[in-house]
Amino acid sequence: MLIRYKKSYEKIAMGLLSFVPSEKDLKKLRQTMKTYEEQKDWQLFLWKEEDIIGIIGIKLQENKAELHHVSVNPSYRGQGIGKKMIISLHQFLGDEYTIVPTRQVYDFYKNCIKKNESV
């Protein structure tokens, strides 16, 4: 289930974001977290099953949602969690926003969409 990020999830969110290649540097990771916490157009969501195992981050602009971050705990990869997060994000945003992946997540996003044409 997709849930909104809140400050009490900071350490979990940082841990999941640290799996993103561009967020390996602690200074960069802290700046990214600060952006999600302080900029209202940047929104972070967590994926919770029994535990929180994934994270997805977007930047809202007019009628599009730029997809910036997608990360799943390595222990849960290959189980379709990322795809479930993308589908849930589409459902959450509805017709109001079109999801536009950044270069960093483009291939992953397109792969998810190909496998689920109903998104």
C-alpha cells in the first residue's frame, strides 16, 4: 500500500533512497530529503506491506508528475514491488497528472508500463 511520507519515517526513507545510485553520497541524500520535506511540490511516498520496503518520489508541475526516485529494498527486488508502486501512484494521481519519468528512472518506468498496459 502506498502511504505518504512523514518525518517519523525519515530514517527508513533515507535508507531506501540510499539504494538509488545518485543518492549514494550522504550529503546529496540529506539534500534530497530536505527537498522532499520542505518543497510542497516534491512528494515522497512509501510502499508498505508488512514493513516499509519501497519508496517513490515525484515533483508535481501543472498537470504532470515528474518521477524522480523509485527504490525497493534489495531483499524484495524481483517481486514486482516497483511495478505495484507505479500502478498505485497512477491510481493515486488519477487523471489530474501524467507521470513523466526522469532519465534516471525512464527505463524502469517504461518496463513497468509495457507489462501493464492498463496503467
